[in-house]
Amino acid sequence: KTVHFVTREISERKDFFLKMFSIALPVVVQSLLNNSLSFVDTLMIGQLGESSIAAVALANQMFFLISLLFFGVTSGSAIFLSQYWGARNETDIQKVLGISLSIAGIGALLVALASFFFPRQIMHIFTTEETVVRIGISYLKIVAVSYLFSAFSQIMATALRVIGKAKIPLQVALVSLSLNAVGNYLLIFGIGPFPQWGVAGAALATAVSRLIEMLALLYIVYRRHPVIAIRSRQAFVWNKKFVLHILPTSLPVIINEIFWALGMTTYKIAYSRMGIEAIAAINVAESIGNLFFVVMMGVSNATLIMIGVKIGEKQVPLARLYARRFITTAFLVGIGMGMFEFFFAPVFAQFFNIRDEVRQLAIYCLYINAALLPIKSLNMVIIVGILRSGGDTRYSMFAEMFGVWAVGVPLAFFGALVLKLNIYQLYLLLGMEEVSKLVLGMYRIKKGTWVNDLTELH
């Protein structure tokens, strides 16, 4: 009996890690591709000077805002999609997709219209430097349309991951991002017969590549995976009982991501009060630092889906066991990525065409980010993965909002305007946001009240 138990335990652990890798690895590679493209974009645009780096960084705050709405919608939908997939409830899977596409599409349209018609006013939120504003306007007016394409792509990609087809979004993204990189090179610098459009060329390449990505995903979904292909208006017909079942769990996730994004944008406003050098340094640091954060994104995606499916299958003890394993995995991943970032920070920073003093500021910020990565990794898995998979979204929203708005934002302006810290000192101070979230998240996990079965209407 003991041998049988040990053998079964080993087999179960093997299944767990194989499943985790099958979900996490494609997400990691896709996120790495996305962040690598962001890195290459910044590198190419960096050849045009610090004003162009700052302009694109600030203009992209609009995509950052809408992408966090997308992340909120896809995270909220993934909670229900994973539990409904575990329960094999295909009708409600379609309805969840209908709600998700409606919310993300309307949000994308509103932000796209604002970016197209009011780009100057948007840029003036972040800076009064006229050169930076002018460059940012040329970027925003073109890239705005791509927000709509991204809305549909991200929801379809999430649904594919939930049903075990995580490789498809990766393969499509590989093609799309390759086209984007080539388009950037041709249109930023005017290679061959192509016009030299600078940052406007980068915006056009982004818009075209996102359109291709959306069309490819829609084609594959409708040809091969009918369970997530909306073919009837019934997916957009929701009775009051269904809506009131979905929204109390999903809405806190969307609100969470929007206000987290606003918090990060508020940080940028605090940074901008410190001058172009600070903006350029933090943008370089974040474009590099994001390369080391992708593994955590993959693990948190796997956490949300795998635990959600187990809850949908009514295997709650196994869901709790998965939660403990994911916490351990997150901590080890954070340490590994942090060490890698710390040692290679100076190497990556050398690629950018910036002054030595700006480069040194960016390196210091990277060192600080590396030290915080284990804590950030735990927070990602606990708040975005475990708590949300169990439908405990109101508490996860509270933990995130407290960290950002009660700790981070006040410290950002206090450090920048009162203490007059330099950019890396301020970045270190803002690490208190992550510490506060970790305390709140671990408390909830230990309390054990985060598991909720959402597959049945009440």
C-alpha cells in the first residue's frame, strides 16, 4: 500500500508540473516575445534620441491603460471559463465570451477615439515638453486603431489557453511580432522604398501587426475550436440572473486592473516631475525589467486555470494543494529571475543610445527591481492566480488597491516632491507597495476562505 501511495503521489506531482508547463511555457514565450519586441522598439526608437524614447513611453500609457482593462476582462473571464470548462458547461462558456468581448470592445473603442481626437491633451497630462508632446501626438493618432484589434485577440487567446490550446496564441503571436519588428525597422529608418517616418512608422507597424494577429486567431478559432467560436446571438443574450452571477466576481477584477493601471500612470506623472532623464531612465529600466517578469506571468496564468478547473471538477482539496505548490514555485522563480536580472543589468543597459548618467540611473533601478522580484512573483501568483481562481476577487482587489493607492501613490509624490529623491531612490521606496500586498495576500491564503465554486447559479 505504501509503495502504491508513493507511486500515485509521484504520478500526481508529475501530472501537475506537466500541466503547469503546458500552460505556463507558451505564455512565458509569448510574453517574452512581446517584451522583447518592446525592448527592440525602445532600442530602435532610442536611436532617434531621448525625446523620442520619452514621447513613445508616455504615449503608450494609453495602451497600458486599455491593456490593463483587457487583462482585467480576460482574468475575470478566465475564472468562469476555467470552472465552466472543468464542469463541461459549453453554453455558459459562450455567454462568458460574449460578455467579455462586449466590455473589452467598448473600452477599446472609447480609448481609441480619445487617443485619435485628443492626443495633445493626453500628452499634456504627462509632460509640457513641446518636443516630446509633438512626437507623442504623431504616434498616438496612428496606433489608436490597434486597441480594437488587441481587445479581440487577447480574449480569444485566453479562451484557447483555458481549453488546453496554449500553443496557438503563441504561434500566431510569433508571426505577428516578427512582422511588427520588420515593419518597425523599415518604417522608422526608411529602409529601401519605405518612407522614413520615425515614431509614426513604429505606430503603423504596430497597428498592422495587431490586425493580422486578430484575423489569424479568429480564423483558427472558427475553423478548429467551435466550443469558443461564437456562432449565435444567444452568446450576447444574458438574463438578469446570469449577469448578477458573473458581475460580482468579474467586476472587481476589471476595477482592480483599471485602478492599478491608473496607479502606475500616476507613478509616471510623479517621475515626469523629475525631468526627461528620469523618464528615460525608468522607461529603459522597465523595458529591460519586463523581460524578467514574464515567467511569473506564465505561472500566474497556469495557477488561475489549473486551480479553477479543479474547483469546477469539485476537487477542492486538490485545488488547495495546487495553491501551496504554486506559492513555492513562485518564490523560486522570483529568486532565479532576480539573480539573472541583477547580473545582466549593465549588459542590457549598454544597448541604449543614452547618456552615461541616464544609463547608470537605469542600472540602479534594475538592481532594485531584481531584489523585489521574489516578492512580486509571490504577489502575482497569490492575487492574480490563487485568489482569483477561487472567485475571491473582492479581497484580491482590496489587497492590490491598498498597496497601490494607500501605500505606493502617496510615497511616489512624497518621495519626488517633498524628499526630492532621485529616481532609483524613489523606485526603492515604492517597493513598500509590494511588501504590503504580500502581507495581505498571505493572510488570506492562510485563512482559507478563498475557494468558491462558481459553476452553479444561486
